[in-house]
Amino acid sequence: MKFRLKMEDDNLQNVDLRKSVAYPANRRSKAANLNTLLWTIQGLLAALFAFAGGMKLMLPIAELTQQTQLSGAFIRFIGVAEALGAIGLILPGLLQIRPRLTAFAAAGLVTIMAGATVLTLAGEDLRIVSLPLVTGLLSAFVAYGRWRPAVRRRPAGMRSTLNLSRAE
């Protein structure tokens, strides 16, 4: 949006109004707010899955299999997947090394939470079905949010190795 402005000495000058309007310092864009929300949810989910996965890895198998019909080896596998998912939610974005891996980690955790929701529905206590369901929905939100290119920020000067846009 460029406009011509009449100056006092009758010189015409182009002015970009976006640069000339002063915005408050605390005004943030929607993308920045969404990025902050995604990082907050990622941190909470990482803490939850690190704890849950760590407990499944540290407790004895006999204790793990008391309340479920699943095998001990499968519960250990789920523990490893949850612990790796917790790491995958944080490290790629934090280190800026393949940040799209965060979306894959979140999608894997959605799969785990879908299975946990089904097992909870099949069990006797339906009051706690909302816990794995909400956790899965939050993981799905992170997976969707981190998959979209508008939210992922690249450091200045870095370009994608694959360019699918048309040449101009």
C-alpha cells in the first residue's frame, strides 16, 4: 500500500504506510501466538509422555500386567514409543534440525492415544475415557499445527532443499 504524500516543499515522495504506522510493542501476529500455544502444548505433552513412558520402562512387568490383558513386552514397547515421542515433540524444533519430525512424533502419539482410548472404552471404567481422548486430540492439534509451513519458522538464509513452486 504505497501512497503519494504532498510535502511542504512540493516534492512528491512514496511512503509505505505499513512501515510508517507505529504498532504497540506487545502486538503479536496470529502465527506468533499459535507458535507459542503449540510450544506450550508440546511441553506439557512431552512431560506427560516422558513420565508415562518412563514408568512403563521402570516398573516390573508383573506390576504392569496386573490391570490389563496386554503382554508385558507390548507395554514396554508402548513405553519406549511414548518416551521417544516425548523427545520427538521437543528436540527437532528446539535444535532446528528437521522440525517436521515434531509432526511425525505427534502423529505417532495420536496413534498410541487412539489405542488407549479404545482400550479404555472396552474396559469397565468409562469415567476416565476423556483422559486419553483429550491427550490424543491435543497431540493431533500439534501434529496439524507443526505440519503447516506457516507455523514452522526457518532461520534467516536457510532454504528448502525441495522447491515445488513455479519458476517466475
